[in-house]
Amino acid sequence: MTFVPSERLPLGRFVFDTAWTPLKGAHMQPLRFFAADRSTDPNDYLEVLVVVTVDGTEVAVTRGGGLYVRDHGQYVSDGSFFQLAGIFNLLLCELTLRGVVSEPITTIDIQDGRLIGHHAAMVGGWGEDAARTFGPLWLLSSIPRNLGEGYSTGSATYWPPNCYWFTRDPAVLNGLDGVRGAIQLRDISPSVPALLVAAQHHAASHNLAETILTSWVVTEQVLSSLWDNYVGTLHDPSRRTLLADSRTFGASVRAELLLTAGILTENVYSTVQRARKIRNDMAHRARLGAQEAADSLKALHEILRVVGFDIDRIPSFQRERGGSGPPTRVLDPEFPFK
């Protein structure tokens, strides 16, 4: 069902109004529009759709995929910005577990925003990449054009938001009750939530080496958590001390013993061992490929299932291609170009 826009206001109020609520924020990338259909009203992309509590901090999420927090002047140091990036990535991790893939947010992506009424946006900023900061507002400020004019009697309306925003079911936000899954992963290791976001983003972008590396790091961290839990159940203190030595009991040996203990199934064990070999072959022999990236991501998914996550909504490595198809009549280039 198509949503009903709540109001119609000019985007210029974010530029010329002198009163607003200060924010710090960044956009999801790729940009998302949380509705069944894209709107033709740019204001709808800025509408605050839901406020989610993330590790004690309230994060406002706009329909167009903007993430914002209140700026009370607390974000002044490098450490505070790293902490805020961690909060945003916890939310992105939770969304990743629900099948919404995004590039992780870094401190360079976080810039000043403004809240006016129920709408939030970033007007300006700095840096060479505005895709996650003020760029979305500039795209929304563009005027639709008919690209068929002068070429065809038909209409070919071009408006940048139709190209850059992709629709998602808003129910993925309405069902958020904190970020319990992301917190569970953070308990394994503080960097795991952002690395999971990165692994899925790199897989979606077909960044092969990055997919292999980030997938394996998360897989090994979860494997280590399973190992620590297993060792903690042993009654003999001397044996616990011996097994805690990661130099002797590396990932391969740990997977072997967890299989013997019945904690890993044969399928998960073989998948993890293959991902380990793929990572080693890439690191030591510079070997990588699409199938290796797909297998590494599969190992990540399978070991997440072992610790209780529903992985059915998380995208696997995709191999789709797209394009406009062949021309009706082939033209030879007007310059030397074989």
C-alpha cells in the first residue's frame, strides 16, 4: 500500500530558516526509500519515519534513509565521533540482519544536519564525497526533465531520485525494537557489527578481496566465541589454560575440536575450513575469485546460524547483471576506438 505524505513544504526552508534543531547524521548508502513506491515529492524523502533507541542513543531514521541524532554539543572530539559512528553501524548491522545492506559509516560521513518539524536534512558539508551528507538534498532539489524532448515524441522523464533511491518495505523499520542482534555481535567483539555490515556491502559490490577478508574476520571471531564458551565448560583449570593458547589452538584446530564436541555440524565445519583456506590463499598467494568470495560469505552466514541468528533474510553473494540491451542499429565509432 502506498504511503500518504504528511505535508508539503519547500526544501528551501532548510537553507533559509534561521531556527532548527541541530543534528549530526549520515545517509545509508545505497540510498533507501522506505515505502512501496517512490514519491515525486522531495519532502517525503526527508520525513522522519521512526526513532530507534540504539545503545542508549535515540536515532531518527528518515524515509529516505537518513540517520540522525540530536546534537547537544557533545560531539567535539575524535573519540565522540568514533563512538557515534559505532552507534550508526550498530543500527546498520541490525538492518543488515534484516536484509537491508548498506556501506558502513565512518567519521568522515557524519556531518551537521537540521530538523524542522518532522523533516531532517543536511544542507552543506565538506569533503570530496557528498553521497552520504549533503548530496541527497541536492539531488532532491533537482528539476525533472523530459529526456525525450528533441529525440522522440514520447516522454522520458528523468529525475535523479528515481535513480539513486531504492524502495524497501518500511516494516523493516517498524519492527525494530532496539538492536538486540547487533548488541549480541558486539558482545563477541566490538568491531564485529561494523565488519558484518562491511562484509555484506562488499559482497553486494563484488569487491572480492574485501568480501573474503571481512567475512573471514567475522567468521573467526564467532568461531573464537564458540571456542571460549566451550573451554569455559571444562572443569579442569589446567586444561582450560592449555586450550586458551591461540598459538597452539588456532582456527583450524578449534573448528576440528568443536566438530568433535558436536558444537559444529559437518556442513558448518567444512564451510568454515574452506573459508579459512580461501583467506590464506588470498593473503599468501594473492588468489581470489567470485566463487571464493561467495564461499567466504556463506561461511559467515552458516556460523551466524550456529549462534542463533536467522540468516534467511541476509542476501548471499549475487551474480546478476544488467544493461540496456543491444542497439537496433550498430554505429561505428567516430574516432579511433577498436
